[in-house]
Amino acid sequence: MIMREEGVLVHRLPANTSGAVHFAHTITCDNIDTQKSYTVSASIYIPQGFAGKSIDLSLYGYRTVSGTPVDLNKRDAWQHVSATAEIPPHQHGLVPALTVDHDGTQPSSIYSKDWRLVSAPRRRSFKHVTCAELAAISPDARIIGDIPDVSVPVTPIRYGQTTKPDFPVVEYPPDGWTPRTMEFRDQKVYELHGAVIHGEEGIVTVGDHVLEETYLLASLDKIKLRWAGDGTASFECTEPTGIISKGSHHFSGYPGNRNYAHWMVDILPSIETPATSGDSALILPELYHHWQSATLDMVDTDHVRVLLKGEQTVRCEKLTISYMRLVDSGHWPHPSRLAVASRITAHVNPDPAARRRIYISRRDSGARRMVNEAEIIALAEEFGFEILTLTGMPIAEQIRAFAEAEIVLGSHGAGLSNVIFCRDGTIFCEMLVDGYVQWSMRRLASVLPLRYGCAIGREIGSEANQHDKQWRIDPDRVREMVQAALADIP
């Protein structure tokens, strides 16, 4: 690493400033390799009142060939940005810079921190292996613990669409109306020596091997991973910027790291790994949301945390990793790990006598929009449900609402992963759409266990992206499901 600056910098823009304003760091180095690419990265904070047309991060004077641009629409939150440029011959100075096109009559400021300048990623090839395969062939990997085998029956559909509908549905995984069992078997805790963790994706390499479990959930386009027919895979990676003596791995791929459901169901439960000892650092992706830091504080205050941002890479001399085997199309916690939910719930002091009926609205989401949700909300209110919109709701209140619920009703989405905080036997009624019958929440209900019901709606339109499609659900189907569920409450 050529440059690293941790503190928060304030970039002040005077009143009546127009045009480009440059904020720069000049670095003169003898160890810059010309005709090689370098990447500058930083975290940028744009206040709500900022008046400007653009903010650009660059190596000033050189053409940016790739990077993550500043998102002007993201206000009052830190965002990680980067820019990569190739340095021409005979250059000995680099100038990482922010260029702000300001157009405001009032003074304003933006903020930056965590400036880094590193050699740009280079493509390397690795042999892809599983943790078990690496432990069998390399002295740098060994099994240090076993997680008990367990079989979990998938909970039956008790209410609503108890048999497969007479119209086509696309299921993940298929055959949801056929009795089946989830098998949690042959799951181990591994210790890896000299492991390298690549960026917030959390991909792990040991020597010339890359671990399959750690890239299966990664954003392959983001890391530009390529498979070859000879058992190797290559991706763009940077040299480690730090060394950790002992740590444990807690990632769920780039999309999962920022997703509420994956955070609650994949990452937090992984901290329950038996071999996560007190002198071991927790190696995690950057925490982008308040609910990540809040729930992590509820789960663990004993360990040092190492947060990887963007392409930042670290080496860990002794890394503990325990990846739960993929279960069908979902990655869900072993039942033994669910003690983490009880520990979180204890922090919010739910009323054990409460018997709340809660409806979780998705009217704040642009994905998979239910066009007749107003009808469903009116129906839910008729049956005495509270209408909750989780966006902006304090995390403690969310957890308390689910912990005090006797019945939860909502359409499929990340917010429903809060059922992890429900009491055993709580009724969970889920509304799904025919083109995306994703059984992940039902599988989670099976592990807890909860009583489960579902109703299936129909897609509207022909958008290619599943998450962009709108849908409608028959209120009579929902009414029948809710009536059957309420009749099952003593």
C-alpha cells in the first residue's frame, strides 16, 4: 500500500462557488511502477443539503479506466468509491483527488475518510477446492470441530394454498407441496493457515487454491471470476494490505453482505461457531446499515472487528471458517446456531404475554410491488392486524414486534427474515407470486419451528427481471388463509 489515511477530512465549499473545485493529496514516490495501474479508494459522505452537479474521485491528470463512482442520490450515509488509472512512463507523482462541481449560493461541505492508494487488482488463477478437499491435501488446512448432524422436516403448509395450485408456478426449490426433509450433515469447522480474504466479497484463497464455499455466493461479475476447464478459476485480486494473526470468517458474498435477510440468517448466526475464541478477530464486510452494527453489538462485544471495504485484502495467519453447506437454493443456519436470535431478542425485553397480530407491508419497496396491497391492508385491519412498514423502523422495535407476535402476515421479502425472533409455534402466513415461489422463508420457519401458511398471487406484465414485476393477489385467498390460521389459535 502506497498511501493510507484513516481520519475524517472535511472538504469545505464556499458560498457562491460554481464550477470545479479540487481537493487533492500529492504523493511523490520512488516505488511507483509506471505502465502499471493503481487504484485510489475512499469513503465519501454527502449531506442532504449538498448542492452540486457531480463529485468525481480520480488520480488527477490520468484517465480513469474503471471504478465505483460517487452516487449523488445517496445522502447522509457513507459510500465506498474507487478509481483506477494506468500510469504512463516517467512519472513519479500521483495525485488522488476529489473534484466537486459545485453550484450553490450557500456554503456546504462533503466529508471523506479511509483514503487508500494501492496497486490495481491483477488477475490470478487458482485451483478451486472445497474446504474438505483442501484439508485432505494441504497441511495449511485442518478440521478442528464438528457441527452435529441433524434432519429438519420442511414444515407443511397448514393454511391457505395447502395443495399445488392449478396454474403454473416457478418454485425455488421445486416440489414445495411434496413432503421433504432438509439435511444438515458433514458440516465442519476448519482452521486455515496463511489464508487471504479478498475484499468485502469474502473470497478466501490459501496458496494457489480458492475455496468454493466462499465464492458461490459472490457477485461473479463484480470480481470478474472466470472458470477454466482444467479445474482452475481466476479473478482480479490485490495484494494484502494487512496481516491478522488470528481471525474468523463471516461473509455472505457482496449482495448478501448488504441484504437484511442474509445478514440476519447467514452472517450473524455464523458468529456462533464453537471455535470462535476470545482472542480471535471477527473478519466481516463493511457495515453499511445501522441495523448491522446494532445487531452485531447485541451478539458480540468481546472480539476485535476487522471490516473489509471494497477490494481491501488481508492475510490471516490462522483463520477459522465454518461454511454451512448450501441447502437447495438457500443458505440457512444450522439449528444449533439459532441461539443468536435468543440473545438478540433478550436485548429488547419483549412482553412474554403479548399476542400481537402484525402485517408487514412492502409498500416502501420498489421490487415485486403488489398492486392491490391497499385491499390486503384493509383485510388485515379487519382482522385486527397492526400494519408495519419496516423501512426506517428502529431495529429494536422490529425485533420486539416479531417476538411478541402470535401471527405474522406479509409478502415475501427480506423483512420477513425477522421471523427468526418469533416464539416457537408462532403462525407465519406468507404471500408469494406465481413466477417466484421462493421457499426460503418457509425453510427458515421449519428450523425455528413455526406454523406456516401461504397464498399465491399472479404476475402482471412481462418484465424480464423478476424483481421488477408487479403482481396481484386475490383477497379471498388471503382471507381464507387468515381465517384458517386464526382458527388454529387457542
